[in-house]
Amino acid sequence: MKTNEQSDRHPVVPVDHARATGAALEAHSRFIVWLAPVVERFPRSRKFLLGDRIQATALDVLERLIEATYTKRRGDYLTRANLGLEKLRFLCRLARDLRCLDHSNK
């Protein structure tokens, strides 16, 4: 039986499931994996309001994309996902302007 733990000779390589689930869903999922540790490095004064809002909005978009992927009537879900992405853009821009998202903040 295979597990997620692989031997040193065969390291675990992330699998691209875009063919099965859709490119947008896979890309957004990878974005959230990148986003989580970035938000953890936000200054304490911003992490619990702005950081939590960014993460919650990103997860809401992921949920809408999942719903759109597995539903025949995708329009409503995609519209809500698009609105969530727009909110996420503004929140990330605000985080950048407040210097929470900064290239030197690695």
C-alpha cells in the first residue's frame, strides 16, 4: 500500500489535477498554499483582521470554484467566485499598501 511518505529515492512530487478538477481550481488551491505562510508573517496588528479576512475570502473563492466544478449550473458559482477574487485583489492591495505584503518580508 502506498502512503504519502515515499522513500528517499522516490520523493513526493505534487500532482497536477487540473485535468480532472479544472485549471482555475488547481491554480487557486496552489495560491492558498502559498498564501497561508505569507499571512502568518503579517505584523500582529494586521494579522488577525486583515490576514484572517484575506484567508477567509480566498477559501470562499475556493469553495465556489469547487461547487462550480461539480455542478451542471456553473454560472452562479462562477459569478460569486469572480466577485470573491475581486475582493481578494483589493484586500491584497491593501495589505501591500500597509506593507504587510512586501518583497523584503520573506
